[in-house]
Amino acid sequence: MENKDKNTIKNKNISIAGLFKQTAKWQSISTLAVAFLAYCFAGLPGTVSALIGGGAVLIGGFVASLIAKRSENSTDSGAILVNMLKAEATKVLIIILLLWLGFKMAAGNIVPLALMAGLAAAAILSGAALTAQNVKKQL
């Protein structure tokens, strides 16, 4: 029995808020790094473009974490799955909406490569942060 209790404590799930904080930290650092590089190569329009791309992913992830948090204490797998699908769909829609808004507001000053780099860095590191948390949890 004692062994089972140790395993339960060792494999305790990390809260959704904790996962979002870790992911947001990685995404923010990567977005700022891309924005700095974009500034070096394309000036202020490159920086703004990278921040639009990375910021859209960050804000989309934040809203998705609020939706996913609704099922944090639920034990019904169907309810958890539905909330996770709603969260992911909402995240994608918010990213699309924010990118569209960014295109409208920064109309001729968008640097496509910087925007895509900011978006990609934040999106890729989102998955990397979750994977790292999962590996850390298993250790």
C-alpha cells in the first residue's frame, strides 16, 4: 500500500493553470527572441510582425486554457474530451481572428517571414513545453 501511495503522489497531475504558465513562459521567450532577430533584419515592421504572430498564439492559448479549466475536476471522460475540443477550436478561431486584426491594423507594414517565424516559434514551443512538463512529471 505504501508503494501505491508514493506512485500516486509522484504521478500527480499538474494543473491546467500551471501548464499554461510554463507554456506561456516558453512562448513569450521565443516570441521575443524572434522579434529581436526580426528587428535586426527588418527593423520595426519586422518586430511588430513577429509580435503579432507570437501574440496571437499566446492569447489563443490563454483563452483555450480558461475553457479547458472547466473540466479540470471532472472525472467524466466525455465531458473532458468535449471541453478540450472546444478549447482547441476556440484557440484556432482566436488565432485566426487576431492575425486578421493584425493584418488590418498593420496594413502595408507586415513582414511575412517575421510573422510566420513568430507564429511558428510560439506554436512549436507550445508543444515542446507540454512535452517537457510530461517528461518532468514522469521522472
